[in-house]
Amino acid sequence: DAGVIQSPRHEVTEMGQEVTLRCKPISGHDYLFWYRQTMMRGLELLIYFNNNVPIDDSGMPEDRFSAKMPNASFSTLKIQPSEPRDSAVYFCASSLAGGAYEQYFGPGTRLTVT
Amino acid sequence: KQEVTQIPAALSVPEGENLVLNCSFTDSAIYNLQWFRQDPGKGLTSLLLIQSSQREQTSGRLNASLDKSSGRSTLYIAASQPGDSATYLCAVDDTGTASKLTFGTGTRLQVTL
């Protein structure tokens, strides 16, 4: 398996623009997670899905952020409109099941909003 | 709210030394604890996962221990190598329903020649 795939790897955009980050989890994994990593706040869970259904989005910072998982092999995280404070590395991770299984992380998308 | 702390924040050791990284958490009612490695500019790689019922896990030169009652975990690295240089993060799952992890701040390790 190729592991968790994220695209793009780097994204530079201007404030106010819409940004869409993409993730392909490992085949067969039931859980998908979106994280954000910054120097100030470390690694934070934004939202996670179980069998394509959003379970907990309490970490989503505000209404400008939205995430979807239309099928088992694809998820998006959208920011509209983007702001400079959204600049961070966004990671997608997946796991086989909850609780007892390890999470596998993608390489991340480095987002810079100018 | 669960808080996870890792001390030290940074550590430099000469090659060949054995070393211990520490992780502490405020709420001992956890279901599992996971140690990760992150290389600069890369994603996280899972190293070891310890279930709450376990005391330790081993993988090669790595050994992770868990003491739930005291809210502590350690990651022991034997015979360190320059390739071990990375940031090490611990994370705890205290939900039990899914791997909703709370991460520590990490320890940046440098192993020198």
C-alpha cells in the first residue's frame, strides 16, 4: 500500500481565497483524521470520520473550515475564505479501527496564506 | 481536559548512548498511548502503541513503558544512532471510542557522531 496520500504538498494562496486539501486514506481503514500542526499550538485534531461519517468536528476552528468524505477513499478539507492565521501544516491520518489501532499519517500539506 | 507534556523539549546525545524520553499526562483514564517519530518536513511515523492494560511494548532498540496510575510513559532508545535524530511525540487516547489522540509537545532529539 502507498500509505496515506495527501495533495498538494505545498499550497501558497492569498488571504480570502478558497483552499482545498485532499486526502486518500489507506485502503480498508475505517477512520480518517484531519490534524493541524503549528509551532504555537502543536498538533491538533480538527475532525475525524468513521465509515465516511463525521463523528467529531469539535476541533474545527470556525465556520470557515469544512470537511467532507464522499467515499471511503477520499476526503477534503476546505477553508473558505482563508486567512494568514490558517498557515500551518495539515495532516491526514487513517486507522484500521478505533482505540486499539495505530494511526498512519500522510506527509502533510504545508499551507501558507499571505 | 487532557494535557500531555514531554520533557525535555530538546536533547542532544553522542552516538551509542542509551536515552530515555518522558511523557506525562494529566488524566490517567486513558485507553492507549502511542509514540510517534517526526522527521523535519515529514509526517508522523508510529513507533509503538501501548494499550492501557499493558505495561510495555518493544520494537527493536525501542522500548516504551506505561504507568497509568502515575500518568507517565517513557520511551527508551538503546544504542542511539545518528538516524534516530528526529522529534518524538507521545499521544494519548482517553475517549475509547476511536483513536482521538491528544498529542504532547514533543522532544527534539539529536544524536551526534
